[in-house]
Amino acid sequence: MQHMCGRYQFDFSNKDKFKARYHIDGRFPLSDIKTRYNISPGQKNPVVVSHSPNSVDLMLWGIIPFWEEKKEKPHGLINVKSESAISKGWAKKWIQFQRCLVPASGFYEWKKTTDGKVPFRIFAKGKDYISFAGLYSSYKHPGSGEEIYTYTILTTEPNEFMKPIHHRMPVILTKAEEEKWLNPDTVEIEHLKDLLHPFSGKLEAYPITTRVNSPIYDDKEVIKPVNQVEN
């Protein structure tokens, strides 16, 4: 997997718990949200946006930058380096005005070993959800004219826990940081920059099978641990 964060997991087994966790009190496309074990790029997933109160929107994973907007099959960015988001002109509008939370119950990363790349499930023990710092945008499809909303996950340097597994990690926000990230009044890049750091909380990880490599598999088998990847 060449992507930094190219798969994640989302538990929707208790919708009331989800609503309470993210202070959701607005439009809520319940029928379209379900538990997912292997979320892959190009799929529609829930993101939390602040419209006072918070609401949930379904968006395509893979934000469309301006240079892709006129293409019939645009290439979406599933990750944007936080260093780029705060320094590149094309991302400035997104980070100032179009921030979202990407709720997850865990994510997957591939560790390089002598036997090849081994996938790991990474999660926060005891927490139903972690929140990735996300950006969203919309564009008009050149063929259909349809307005399509898309999102991306910001990445940062790995913390000490993640370093042995991978050289990048998604920006995971604490609850206090989530509120700042969603606050539409925060537009100063300097204030936002302070939130884009390696996660300071506790994470856990274990190896899983290569079943996760294929988007066609999206069931509980994906997250089952293995002691060793079979040769």
C-alpha cells in the first residue's frame, strides 16, 4: 500500500452512542450509514461537519483538487500531508473554511518486513471512536453536472508508537482539539497548525491478515488478529 492512511474501520452498531459522541443534532442520513470494516478510497462515508449544531454528511473519500476538476475521471487525494495543507495555496481555502472530522474505530497500516508488507489494525483501547482531522470540498462533475462532495484525511509524522509500523500517521484529534477544529471562527493558520501534530494519546495495534488489502472484503474477518502472517 503506497498510501499513508488508505483503509480504516467505522463501527455504527450503536447510533445513539455515535450521536452523543459527536454532538449530532442535525440532518442525519441514518439509512445510509452502517458499520464498515474495510473503508476504501472512492467510497461514500460519514464525516462530521459543524453547522451549529454538528451534522453528518456522506462524502466520497478522495478530495478533488482544482487541477483534477475538469477531468471525466478525476484523481482524488485520500491523504494530504498536514505540512502541505498549511503551506500550499491550493489547500488554504480548505483548511481555513472546510474542515471536518472523519470518525473511525480504527485504521490500518502496512509494516515493511522481510516477509513483505504486514497489515496492522491500529486503535485506541476503550474508545469507540477516534477522529481524524479532515478537509472537504465540492466540485461539479464535468460530465453529469452533479455537485459531488469529497473529503481527505490529513497526515503527520508518526508518534513513538507508530514509528516501527509506518513513517506517517493520520492526524488524530483529542476531544478538545475536535471542537477547535470544527469551530468555523478559527481561520488563522497558526492556530490550526497547532492541532496538526502526532497523536499524544495511547494507541494499540496487532497484525491482521492480508484480507484487508482487497476492498471486496468488508466483514469482521478483516479485523481478526493473527500471530504471524502465514507464508
